[in-house]
Amino acid sequence: MCKISIITINKDNAVGLENTIQSVINQTYKDIEYLIIDGASSDNSLAIIKKYSNSISTYISERDNGLYNAMNKGIAKATG
């Protein structure tokens, strides 16, 4: 089986983030590395990340320089 890395980037979208997390953790494929890159959200996003932390391989919550910077952070951390 091949490990798959899934990267979710987020900024102030707690509802969408939770829906995405639930979708990823409900997958039947088990060899998933799940990374969340959050742009220092000021909403409830960090609480949601912590709520599902046992299903998340890595998360980063810090200011970034936008969408592509966040994706590049995730790619740099991914091992799948």
C-alpha cells in the first residue's frame, strides 16, 4: 500500500475546515498522512483542528504569505 499525503490549507473558514476534516477521516483508505496548514485564523479553526488532532498527522497555524505559500509549507512537510 502506498502512503498518500493530503494537505488542507485554511484561513478563517472553520465550517469548511471541519467538513473537509470529516471527509478525509471518513475515507476507507488507511495509509493517509493528513496535514493542515492554517494561516493563523482568527475564527474557531484552531479549536476544530485540536478537536480532530488524533486524526491529523501534522498541523501548522501561523501567518503566511498566501495560498501558494501555505501549499508549499504543506508540500515541504509531506512524506507521502
